[in-house]
Amino acid sequence: MANLASARAQRFHAYVERLTTALGHQDRHGPVRAYVTGLCLPGERKSIEPMAARVDPRHVRARHQSMHHFVANAAWDDAAVLRVARETVLAALERHGPLAAWIVDDTGIPKKGRHSVGVARQYCGVLGKQDNCQVAVSVSGAHERASIPVAYRLYLPEAWAKDRRRRRTAGVPDALEFRTKWQIALEQITQLAVEGVPAAPVVADAGYGVVTAFRDALTAHGIAYGVGISTETTVWAPGRAPLPPPKYRGHGRPPTLVRRTRQHRPLSVRILAQQLPASAWHTVTWRQGTRGAMRSRFAAVRVRPAHRDDWRSTPRPEEWLLIEWPRGAAAPIKYWLSTLPPTATRADVVRLAMLRWRIERDYQELKDELGLDHFEGRGWRGFHHHASLCIAAYAFLAAERLAHFPPESLAFLRPARLPKGFTPRGAPRAS
């Protein structure tokens, strides 16, 4: 075991040296080693001062200042660090097969006060309600065996985006304009494609899937998707479509738009689900969980999305509508649209939609184990630098899990003894 731990320690240090190549100036190499090590060491709090104490307990103040400047002020490119992390995981993933999906999601970080960059009263997923928080949008490369965020950016609410004074104080880049979450995600996906990240279908929850413009943009880029939608999303039932334009009568411009009538209209997916015959529903097992097989009852039918198609000259193409209705439930509980090929099986569509569980696990570990939500600074640069280093540390763990199964803890990293009586700022016992 000692030899195994030593080998893992050597791989860890070699990996951190790879990260230093993305930072440019050599003065940043020492701080990045300390920061990533601090993130991986045991400890409840992963803000800068507690990490400095664990990494260098005899010189806490000096180490704290060095790490703080490196994260909050130094002008290095967090995207370059994410590229190293991404390449590390993708290389380890190759032996298990290609990427299965790009997962779009966002995560909330509860905050007090109003001065931290991007903080506002908005929906916070971790709290399940509107509250004071920051929200970051991410795209993760995912496989059934592993996943990792490969793009990560703070969502800047419109009130922040229009407030020059707060932007200047928080160091928000001048060129940055307000973008909705789905627009941020689309920009991230486009950039990943430009950088040559292997293509894969996009998976997202209904917060993104209900936006027709998001789905249309993915289709325009030739990217398949499997996205959640709301119960009120309208579609044309299998075998139906809007009526063609009316016959030209020789006066004015020829009509070009497809039509609906009072009798010939699309349905909400909720109503369509209730009209499907019993033969449309089948039980599908999509993976093995910690408590056994993950299975439920699904219907998968070919439909045409109907959103504002009476403004179009042609009907929208057919897509898969996937509906989950567990046995014993009073009504369906989830709906998805997917542009997987018509030849895809029901199980294929289910597996794609259900792969989203990976990012939920990633965020839980990034926060609980690596302190993604522990950064105490207020600036734009520090927020993204801290997040990119957390993701880089997580990438090492993901690569180790892929290469060495079953996974082991980071037991080879041992914290130094803290000075007697040391209590970091923000700790419960601090006065």
C-alpha cells in the first residue's frame, strides 16, 4: 500500500507540474502547487487561509498572501488550466470509449451580502428556492464512468451587467455583456467545438430545454441533444403536422406559412402522454446504481415540436419525445425532446437523458470535497481562478478513478501539523 500511495503521489506531483505550464510566469508555479495541494488535503474549509495553514503551517501569513495574490489578482488564464484538466480526463477516458454527452447545467453558491461578483436574489438549485446566491453555468464532458466540467463561467444578472460601478469594483471585463444562461452555455459549446473537443450530444434540464432558440441553435450547429421540457411544451402527435399553406388564389403574395385550424392543432406533451395507448409504455433499465438497477417506465414517440411553427414555411423536423411515467404514479413525471437519429432505440434515448446524474455527483464532490463554493473573495478573476483550480484537482481524481478501480482516497496527501491554537478566519470558533 505504501508503494501504491507513493506512486499516486508521484503522479499527482507530475500532474501539478503540467498545470504550471499553463500559467506562464515562473513566480506562479509555487502558488499553484500550494493551492491545488491545499484543495486535495483533508479539511473542512478550502478557503485560502485554512489551506495555507495546512500546506505551510510555519509560515501561514506569507503563504496566505502568496496564494491570495495568485488566485485573486494574478493575470493567468483559467481557460488554459481547464484545458489541461480536460485533456487529462479525456486521455484516461479513451480506454473506456468516446464521450457520451456534453452536459449543460448551472450551480448555485449561496452568499450573504451583495458585494461578491454576480450575487443576487435568484433561483438557487442547492437551496431549491429563490435566495441570495451566485450562479455559474458549466458544460461537462461525460461518460458513464466519469465526467468533468470543461467550461465554467459565472452568470452575471442583468442588474449587475448594467451597473458600471459594481462591475468596475469586482473587475468584470469591460467587453462582457449580459447573457442569459442558455446563451452562455451555447457560447461554451461553440468554443469547445472550435477547440476540437470530441463531439457528443448535449444533455440539459428543462431550464435550458424549454428554450426553443437553444434547441434550434444546437440543431443549426449539427449537435444532437436530449433535453428536458415542461409539461406545457406543445408538439404535433405522431403522424401529424401543421397544414400546408393555403392554395394561391392569384391575388397578392402567394401564402407561404404552414397553418393550424381550430380542429387541427398541436397538443401539450402532458395531454399527449395521457392519450398514448398502454402498448407505448415499456420498462427500461439504464444503469446499475448503488442500490441496484435503475429502471422506470417510458414511452418514446416521434413528434414534431410546434413552438410558433405557424410563423414558418415548413414544419419542424420530427424528434423523439421521451416520457417517464413510473408504475403507480398518478401522472408522468418527466419529459424530454431528443434529436437522436430515428434509428435510435428507446433505451438509447433513455440512457442519454439519464446521464445528467453525472454532473449532480460532480458538483456534490466539487463542493463537499474540494471547496468549489468556499472562495471568500468578491472579484470576477478570483471566482474563476478558484473554480478552475478546483476543477483541475477534480480532474486528477477522475483520471485516477478511470485508471485504477476501485478508486482510492487521497490518503497519500498528509497535512502538516497545525500550529497550536491556530483558528482560521471564518471558522466557527473564530471571534
